Amino acid sequence: MKLIERYIFRRIASATLLTFIALGAMVWLSQALRQFDLVTADGQAMTTFLQVSALLVPVLVTIVLPVSVMIAVIYVFNTLNTDSELVVINATGARQMTVLKPVLVAATIATLAVGSMTLYFSPLSLQIWTSLITSVRSGVIDSFMRDGAFVQLTPKLTFHMRNRDADGTLHGIFVSDDRDDAKAMTYLAEKGAILRNPLGTFLIMGNGTIQQRSKVDGSISMIEFSSYAFDMSSFASNSAAPDLKPLQRSTAYLLHPDPADPYYRDSPGKFAAELHDRISSPIYCFLFAIVPLLFLGQASSTRQSRNASIAAAVVLVLLFRSMPVFLPSETSVIARIVMYVVPIGLTVTSIVLLLAGVQLRPPERLIAFGEHLFGRISGLVGVRAPATAQ
């Protein structure tokens, strides 16, 4: 690359990295905190929490990296225009390839990174994550046996016992089960024990009552029992491997799924749809990088706000990226073809327009409306609106 091309690429790369760190940290934190109660409140070590949350990173990369590239391209070329560097580049007679090449290199690197995640690392991390979560949950039966503590096994299931003997007998058992949409159940028992057998894991309670409250009419009924078995199999360890969904299967498995797989027998189209989504998703990195350049790649007057162009670029990219979500890719071959045609076709079209010197701008009426709206909002929050061309 030429000197100016390396200069633009370095700025895009550094802006992408900083944006990815900022956005990635926020997304990772929001997802990691969802697992915090599971792996810490139930007696797990902090290292388990870090391991569980670290396994979310490959999935995070596939979501955040394309957006980071788009934000970086917008920031860099808007700054180049504000500092009049784009004017200098155009004045030297540089071709459009001068600004396009560093963007293509950045998009190619992002595509390779996202492709490695979608095709290999993301399904692998999700498999490990599923196994780890299953292992964590398998220890809940033992970890919630804390004398005098109220432990939430799920947001709607709470367990409490007064104390436990050396032989495993539980005393003063209280269970609040609000998982049923029609009724709430409260179990009180003098004593009990955990029973494990081939049928599952059960909390056997003795000499107690069940209070049942209807959520429809508020009526309450009481049932006394001498012995009652409460199923806790979903919280017990399971030697069998957890059932994996297409999202958690390897790419090689999606290419040749096991005909005996019960999930595949029920929904074979989901396996094909997942495979094509993994292959086509990385290609959108080019779209995230080049469409903003189509709006911002040429110099314009610094007195003319680029807010409308930036907004239009972002809206178009997000609109194009969301199209596959609405396609019936599980059942339609045409929809699967469109998953490739959209990113490839729009990327090629954008490159052709860029090389032809075309710069897209929103309609003047839309720009005027946007500037007027921005001015009103700026006035309300006390921010000075940018000057517009007369």
C-alpha cells in the first residue's frame, strides 16, 4: 500500500480496535452478569464464572466486530473531512482506489476473523459452554444444602431447610414453586431426604402440607401428606451429554448430520439454515465497511453537516443486515441463495459506484428535516447545532 493508504488503514485499524474493546466490554458484561448468579450464588468458584463468561467471546466477536468496523470507517472519514485531509487527497489527483483499498483490507481482515468464529470457534465455545453449564447445574443439588439459607434454584423456585443431620436427613423443609402459570405451590415438611435412582433425583418429604393458591381466582387449598416426592432431576447431574441445537453443532456436523439425531429428524431445515448463515454472515463485514464509505468517501464543505449521510449509511447497513432474519431459509432454497446475493451484490455495487466517483447523499428534504430536528433537540439539551450550508 502507498503511504496515504497505510495512513488511512492504521487509523481505521486503531479506531476499530478501540470501538471493539468498548462495545465488546459492554456486551460481554451484560451477558456475563446473566450467568453470575448461577455460578457464584450456588457455591461455584469465581474461576468458573470467568470460564463461563469467556466462552461467550467468540459469539461476541461475530456480533460486535462488523459494527466496530462500520463505526471506525464513519469516524475516520468524517474526521479526515473535518481536518480537510480528504480535500488534500482529492487535490493531489488520487484515485478513488486510494481511499477504497485500506477499507477493503480492513473489511477482509474482519471477514476472516468473523468467518473463523462462525465456522469453528463459536460452535466449539457454545458446545463447551453448554457442557460447563450442565456441569454447574449438576452441582446445585449439593450446593444448595446450606443450613438456614433461602436458595433460589430458579427465579421462581426457592428452597430452604433448617438443618441437616450427618446421615443426610433434612429438617424444616420449605419449598416455594411459582413456575406454573395457573397456580403457586408451597411445600412445608418436618423432614426429608434426597433420593437418587434410575428414574431421576427426588426430594422425599415426610409429614408436611402443600398449600396451593390459584392465580386465576386466588382460591387456596391445603393438602396434608405423610410422604411426598418432589422431582429435582433438572438440577441433578446427568451422565448423558446434553442435547445440542444446530447453533451448537460443528460445521462439519451440519454438513453431514446424523440421521438418528432427534433434533435433526424434527427440524432438518434448521441445520441447513444454520450452515448457510455461518457461511454468509462474514461477508457482511464488507457491507458494513463499504456502504459508509459510499456516503463519506469524498470531501465536502466543513460547513455542511454530514449527520444525515451518517444516519442514512447506518440505517441502510442495518436494514440490509436484518434482511436474512425475515427470510424463510429453513424451507426455501431461494431464501438461502438470497442470503449470499444480498451481501455480495450490494458490496460489488457499492465498489463500482465508488470507483465511478459517485457519492450518495440523502434527499435534500430529508437532510433539511434532519437538521431541523437535530437543531431542536440540541436547543433542548443545550448543545449548539452545527452550521449548515447557506
